[in-house]
Amino acid sequence: MKKTKENNVSERVYIFDTTLRDGEQAPGNTMNTQEKLRVAKQLEALGVDIIEAGFPIASDGDFDAVRQIAQTVKNCEVAGLARANDADIDRAWEAIKVAAQPRIHTFISTSDIHLKYQFKKTRDEILKIAVQAVKRAKKHTRNVEFSAMDATRSDWDYLCRMFAEVIDAGAVTINVPDTVGYTIPEEFGKLIRYIVENVPNIGKAIISVHCHNDLGLAVSNSIAAIQNGARQVECTINGIGERAGNAALEEIAMILRTRKDIFPADTRIISEKIYPTSRLISSITGVGVQPNKAIVGANAFAHESGIHQDGLLKAKLTYEIMKPESVGISKSSLVLGKHSGRHAFRDRIEGLGYTLEEKELNLAFKRFKALSDIKKYIYDEDIEMIIMDEIYKIPEKYKLVYLNVNCGNVTIPTATVKLEVDGTVYQDVGFGDGPVDAIYKIIKKIVKTNSKLEKFSINSITQDMDAQGEVFVKLSEKGLVAIGKGADTDIIVASAKAYINALNRLEYVKKKKLEVK
Ligand code: KIV
Ligand code: ZN
């Protein structure tokens, strides 16, 4: 797949990360501005080429987050999404114009199904709107991407006409979304080839693809597209996104890297930062990664069967196609413990992709020492939890002061909770269906919250008996959502911490919303 005049392909595949837009808009993946900024910085460090930071016209909060990301990120492009109309495009530009490399991404549907039922417009009318939108965006920046929504269910010749006209209007990237995850690799590959061969001015634009995973084919379809001339892939960390999600960035990057023999095209992803990025997303959203998920799942590099283990001991090559270290899963994560010093701790933190100031390092180290008194081995996941808790914490209106629980198979679960609310300590006692229920009822009573508990889940962060339990809680109130996390070697304490953390986050979101207004 060498670069030639006919196939218009280069040796580089651009990674357009839409974790903060398509990923974030999926249920359960909401992030606040501070969290989005952290993700953007991590994506920049990971080496993505374009960060789609959000949909600025969607809300003031979205606009603000996109603008802050545009101000912060320097080493990759920052894109803002806009429907094909002046208001959306101007708003997107307003949010991204401070970026070192801004991009406007405008879109409209091209399938007859969408035109008939959603837009109630003819193909010619839609074509005109698309061209006008690209021209409008072009007034702001030369870097304009156009997406033909539901492209895979569109008429191929109409699609080619549309792309030819938007390229004439100035689009430098044309995106072919499989919006509903309908296509299959062979068909999608043919469509991309058809575009290469039938859009006369295609040499002036990069072909991008954006695949959804409804049939589990998002990554395969993206790969088929690359084999047929696409040179930008839109994807997300852990494959999060609308419904069944988007193509997973980590899978695309590692397919191209692992099968260099087939793909002479590569990304500039720093693969060692894949795993820390995946962890960051799941710890912010509270959405865990399935254990058997390729590349970043807990079992992705675990070999259980005797035959496999025997082979691995003889030569890694027998059953290992990638090294865990190459995606940032550190084999040496076991080394930290009670006797580890500051130096080793700092090294591990940096290896995980975090840069802490001296004061922050001191705080985290103190907490690490306390944890290593009760836990023999400290894993990467434990350290990340410490960083989340100590460094990236939000203002605490509510603080847990004291917790006592009685429970068992012959006892009515009873809890006593002391909680500090804005500096004043309140105490109460009560019963529940279980220890967590008892605690949550008392906290609810003390803080008088109207929020609804939407989700509660417990995971073990690592595998030992003394592992920390990680609890996620999702609360909602009048359309606002907050996810809280808590970790402790005692899961009851972790549950209380997670609930209080979610309440603090909800307060924070409420306050931010008022500030934006
Ligand atoms: O899935 C889709 O079609 C999209 C577009 C906005 C690119 O997300
Ligand atoms: Zn999408």
C-alpha cells in the first residue's frame, strides 16, 4: 500500500479521537470540564492527531470545556462539532479559535432514510446545505472536515457527488460514517475504494472513517477502510460511544503496529500510554472495561492454560503476539510495597503518565505509605486511585468523619454515620436492608439530598485478598448526573466514600452550572 498517484494514500494513518464527543455523549460516560481537560492532556500525550473536544452548541458547559481544551492542548488539532448551519459553525469556531491547530467538523445526513424522515428534504437541497456549511466554516479556518452522516446507507453515487462538491467548497477531510453500525468489512472496503475511484478531486482531501459497533464490526470495518485508502480513523478509548460504541483506538493502533507486515501505514500513537489512558477513562466514567477486551482488558495478557504457560516459558513468541509492556501494562507493578521509597514511587507515577508537582507528590506519597501498611503489594491501579483521590479531588462540601456498621446473618444491619457538612458535624443512626443501604439512608437524611441513586457497582481493583474495593456510584438530580468513586480495603467504607464523593460532585456540577449561567 505505497503512496501512488492513483490510490492517493500516504504512509500515515491519522487518529481522530472522539472520546470526548461521541464517547462522552453515550449514557454513563458523562465527564465534567476538569475531567475532560485531564483526558485531553492524556490524549495529547498518547499521540493522537486530532481531539474532537465536544459539540459546542449543545450546551454552555460543552462550549466551555471545548474552549478550555483548545486553550490547553498544543501538540494536536482540536476539533469542534457543528451541524451544517451557520449558528452551529460559528459557535464551534468561537470555542476552538484559540487552539494552536483548530478544526471545524461539520456534518449532515446523506441517506435517503434520513432525508425522508428526519430532514424532509431532497438530495439536491441537502447538497446545497452541505456546500454552504463548508463555505461558512472555511471563512473561519482552512481546516474543515465534512461528514456524510449515515453514509453507509446512502446511495454511493450521491455520496461521491456530495464529497466532490464539499471538497470543491474547501473541505480538506471527508468523513464516511457508519453511523448505525450497519456495514461489513468487505462492503465498506469497496465503498472506500469506490470513493477513491469516483470522486474526481479526492486527491485534495483525506478520507476518514467513523464506525459504530452495533454488529461488533467497528474495528474490522475501519481496518478494511484503511486497506482501501482511508487515512484518518475516528475512534475512542475503550471503544466507548453511542449505543454499542465506536471503533476502539487501542485496537486500531495495535493492529497496525503488530501487523506491520500487512500495513506499511502507521499512526503516531505512543503505544506504552494506551493502558494508562484506558484506565483514566474508566476511572473517570466509572464504566469498567470487560475483562476479555482486546489490548486493555484485565485478561488480555493473562495465560491460564497449562499448554500456553509451558510454551510461554520456553519462548514468549509461542503465544504472545504483543508484549504487555508495549501497551503500558507494567510487569514490574508488583515491586512497590511498604519498603519502597519516594524515588521508586515517583518513577512509577511518571511511568503511568502523570506529572505531579512536589506538593502533590508529597500528598500522594503519604497516602501510599498509609496504604502499604495495610496492603502488601501496591499495584498501578492502587496508585491511580490514590492520585484520583488526593490530587484530582473536587471541593468537599461533605466529609466522612466516622462510620460504624453492625451486620451479619442474625443482625439487622445498623449504621452510625458522622458527617461534616460545610464544617459542621452531624451524626445519625439507622437501619437498612443491608449495611450499604443503612449507610446511604443515613447520609441521605443528613444531607437532605433529592438525588436519585442510578447505579452502584463494586469492583476489586487488584487480585489479592487484601485488594482495594473500588465502588462507583451514579447519582442524578434534575437532569444533572454525577459519578462518585471510593476505594478502600474495606468495601463498606469504599461504598460510603463513593456516595459522599458523588454528592460532592453533584454539588460541584450544580455550582458550575450556575456559574456558566
Ligand atoms: O456517527 C456519526 O455519524 C457521527 C457523526 C457526527 C460523524 O457521530
Ligand atoms: Zn458517531
